[in-house]
Amino acid sequence: MLEKFSKWKQAFHTEEEKQYDRNLDLSRIPKHVAIIMDGNGRWASSRGLPRIAGHREGMKNVNKIVRAANALHVEVLTLYAFSTENWMRPKAEVDFLLSLPERYLKSELPTLIKENVQVRIMGTKEALPVHTIQAVDEAIEKTKHNTGLILNFALNYGSRFEMAEAMKQIALKVESGELRAEDINEDVIGAHLMSCQLKDPDLLIRTSGEIRLSNFMLWQLAYSEFWFTSVLWPDFNENHFREAIATYQNRGRRYGGL
């Protein structure tokens, strides 16, 4: 029923997009795709615009890629929306960045609900503005029973902070006798990470030509495939997304074996 009345699948699935889909093995779509959305500022600067114009355009682009991931039946899409290091940017830019989740969800939440998308947040709410917290909490609550694509925003997220917090939780359990030190293994550590309910990413995409992880899901990306592109995030479209998946499908994943 969702397929039949899907605005995304009927109104936006163009012939060009369908041709890209024909070139993909739909049985080997990555289950979890993570994206470092980079290049908004450079996109704006190259056009003589203020940086916030690039962030505004980048926000508009999110829905294109959410739509593409949903159409290909990706199970989880994690988007790096705001890092713990982004607080070092000028206050006006930080304030604008933290207004974007509210703007996006206010505009798109009805469609996300209709398209069976479940919204999640990965990060710490500490220091986030009240209006940002209220917007994401509402989206999480209203989509919690949806069973389609999980749209996971990494918001006020840093991987080293995440791992440090996990170590603290584990240490407290050892201290209280709930857990023995000799029982700590990869599964135990993974169970204390913010992404514990999600599969690790199969594919990481980073836009804008930068080739680094920028403190993003360092534990979870241990065996992910990486795809880097010089395309700036506001210009990254559905067909670039499909190109990344096609490249992923042409790689062999051996996890250290033969």
C-alpha cells in the first residue's frame, strides 16, 4: 500500500534514476549507509554567498538522498549533521546549523511519517537548544512505530566522546560487580555505543574531496567500504548516491579473510 501511494516513488523516480537502478544488483544494496555531508561552506563561497546559504542548500539536499535511499530499500541512513567539534565555529553559524533540524523536520515530518521512515538521533542533547531538542523528540515519537528506512541523524556527535562514555558505563558496571573485566569484549563495547541498536555501516560516503573520518563512527566503520567524491554536498544528487552504491557492489568484502 505504501508503494502504491508513495509520493517519492511515483512523482520523483525518473527514467534516468530507473536506468541507474537497472545497473545495480538490488539484492546487494548496503543495509546501512553513513554520509559525512561536507562542502556547504565552499559551495556558498564559490557563489559569493554567506556560509549559511550553503547550509540552507545542504538541508534541502537531504531529502533527495533520503528519498533515494528509501527507493533502494537501504535499511539505515546515518547523516553526520553536527559534530562535537562544530561548536568551535562562529556563534552565528552554530546557531543556524542548530536551527536546521527544526526547519527540516517541520517541513518534512508529515512526508517521513507517510513514507514509513523512522527518525532517530545519535549524539548528546547536552548544550543543544530547547527548540532543537523539541523538534527531534517530536519526530522520534511520531515515527517510532514506522518500519521502513531508519533515518539516523548524528547530532552533537563525536566518536571519541561516544567511546569515552561507553568506557565509563562499562567501568561503572565492573565497579558495581555487574560485569567482570575479563568479560569485556567487542560485543560488550558495541552494546554501549550510541549506535548499539543499528548494524555497523556497510558504506561510508564523504563529499567535498576531503579524505578523512573527522571523528565519525570510528569504531563502527572498522570494516566499512569508503567512497569519497569531490562533489560538494549541495550538488550531491541521487545519481551520485547510486554511483557510490555501484562502486560498493564491485568491491569484495573479506573482513580480513581470503
